Amino acid sequence: MPNLCLSPLRRTFRPRLLEVNLEVPVIFKTIEESGLSSWIRDSPSFFAFWFILSLHAIGMGLLVGASLVIDLRILGVARELPLGPLKGLYKVIWTGFAIQVISGLLLLIAYPTKAFTNLDFYLKIALVIGAVIVMKKLYGRVFSNSSLSDSDMMAKGKALAVWSLVLWGGVVTSGRMLAYTYNYLKYNFRG
């Protein structure tokens, strides 16, 4: 029931805020207490957290950068550049994706509670799935038939290229926001 403040001078409406306290699963604590998680998170080694985070950024650069080149070319940027040879960038895209998956899993092992208790993490994963689906459809629609002219390739891929830009932009933004939007940094440690 809303709480009304009835003072002689003013009436204000103050709704009660509903606070939900969910139990954080103990499996997150178990992962955080593992040797690998502790090493990634706490080690002064060059190859620990900051190196893995840097690899994650490099993988994102390869993946999103190569996708951006293909998308922008399909949308008409740099028309003098033939579209067909850009098919080779899919090797760069998949290399970047592999780096992303491996480094992302290691980062997840370092801070499982931080990720799994954050809605932004689930948004990022959903956007990644959507972007990969669009990327595969774009490849099939634009690059599968080598007899298509550049204008035909552009016509077949324009809508998917726009979706690709939107989805990868969302992935980068939501991934970046993960550093700032968490409720728990570690098990039983609110951020």
C-alpha cells in the first residue's frame, strides 16, 4: 500500500520500494575459491587478469573490426573496394570470436558472481548470439554465390549489415558496462 504523508503544509506520495534479495548460488563461491579463479583474479603475473582482459579486447577488435569493414562496404562505403575478396575477413572474424570465447570464459571463472548476478551480462550474451546468427546469415546470403555482382551482393545484405552494426555495437556497449553495473563483485561482497 502506498504511503501518504499528510502534513498540514503538503501532501506527498511516497511509494514503498520493493527490494528483492535473492540468494546467490554457492557454486559461484566454489568457482571463486578455485585455484584458477584466484590466480586469474589475484596473481601479479603478467599472464593473469590484465593480460586476459587485453586478449579479450584484441579478440573484440578483430571480430567487430572485420565485421564493421564488411558491413560498411555492403552499405556503400568505399565503393571502389570489391566486395567479393572481403569474404576472406571471415577467417579474421572467427579467429577473433575464438579469442573472445576463450578469454571470456577465463574472465567468467575469475568473477562468476559478478557476471551471473548482472542482467547486463545476459544482455551481452543475447546480443552476441544474435550478432553471430546475423553474421552467418550475411555470409550465406552475400558470399555464398561467387557469381553475384557487387550491387547484387549489396542489395542482398543491406538489412543484415544494419542489424550486424546494431548488434555488435550493443555487444561492445553492454560488455563495457559490465565493469560498472554489477551488484556483487564476489560471493558475499556487494559492489
